[in-house]
Amino acid sequence: MPSRILDVPTPDGTADAYLAFPDDGGSHPGVLLYMDAIGLRPVIREMAEQLAAHGYCVLVPNVFYRTGRAPVLELPDLTDAKNRAAFIARVMPLLAEHTPQRALSDAQAYLDFLTARPEVRPGPVGVVGYCMGGALALRTAAAHPGQVAAAAGFHPSWLATDAPDSPHLLAPKVSAEVHFGIAEHDDSMPPEVVARLSAALDEAGVRNTCEVYPDTLHGFTMADTAVFNRAGLDRHWDRLLDLFARNLSGS
């Protein structure tokens, strides 16, 4: 699967990014893939390549580029639950710095870069995000309703809160079909938060599914961590590929 490490110009600097696309010399629907909080690393690149193998050109930016190029933080063995918890604690300041305003500015830059690539055909694009990327995917879909036709988030966090900039409040701006694959055991998305998110999407008329994946923990798609769940990852691929096939031209 062809791939490249590229630099994406943004209003705040240059974001390093990974691009994967089919090896057929043609153009394909574009997909923006938002990493989880752990960062742009081999398992994320492998997921982009797997998605590209299904006929998409996939751009994965290093969301934390303002701090440095990937890997922004040295990665421990994340299959050890203690290491994972300690690493996430180190990431939290980076998450706090990535404000909704920065996210929207970056999203515009990422989409402009992606859709200008020769590997991407004109037409609607898809967005998918993991962990914090779920909120970024929803924000991107809301900010670009004429462009983003499908948006997905897997084991997302805190999508419906009392904050004035809570992601669920953006539902009326979304025209994409949306799928959220939510971990069954996740303190950041308890049943009442899932219900609040689902209600907001339904009331806004957004085509959506908010599905709780059984026997999963937050981060279940990530094969390099202690919470990886193979059945959850497989279900994620089924849902994501079906979503994109329904909504992206030529897929």
C-alpha cells in the first residue's frame, strides 16, 4: 500500500501527517483520520493503510504538531495497563491545549490539503476519529456540512456535557451520516451521556447510530494497548466501511 509522510501547512505552523492510498494510480474518495490521544504511531498508520486498501485516500495528521513531530512523547509498552495510565496522564496537558478553536482551524487546513491531492477525487469526504478524535470528527462534520458526508468516532470521550462548547450542541449543523462506536465500560461516556448525545442527534434530524460495543473498554480498537478487543475492532471495521460505502461517491 503506497504511503507518504507529508507536511501540511496550517495557520499555526506545519503538521506532519501520514497519507495512505490505493496502489492503482487512480483517484479515490478522501478520508481524514484523527488519531487517538496516544498519538500518530505504527498502529494508527496500519489502520490508515487498511482503510486505504478498501479504496480510500486517507490523511492522518499529527494533531499535536504544535508541540513537535510524531512521536511527540516517547511511547512505553502500552500493553501494560500501568504504563498506559501513566502515559495518558502525560498527554492530558496536550489535550487541554488543543482547543475547539484550534481544532476548527486545523480541520480547514487538513481538508484543504487532502482534497487538493491528486489521489483524491472530487466529491464528499469522510472523517473518522478515535478517542479524542471522535469529538474532532464531529466538530469537523459540523463545520463542513457541504463537504463531509460521513463521520464516525470510536471509543469517543465526553461528547455531551454541560460545557457551552460541548460537541453534541453542534448536531444541528451536521448533514453527514454519523456513527459512534462506544465502549461499554467507559467513564467518559456513561449511559446518560450516550443518551444525551443520541437525543441531540435525533432531534437535529441527523442520520446516526450511537452503538455501545459489548465487553469493551475505552480504547478497544488499539491493538498496541492493554484494552484491545478483537471483536470490537472487527465490529468497528464493519460499521465504518458500511458507513463510507453508503455516503462516499465511487466507494
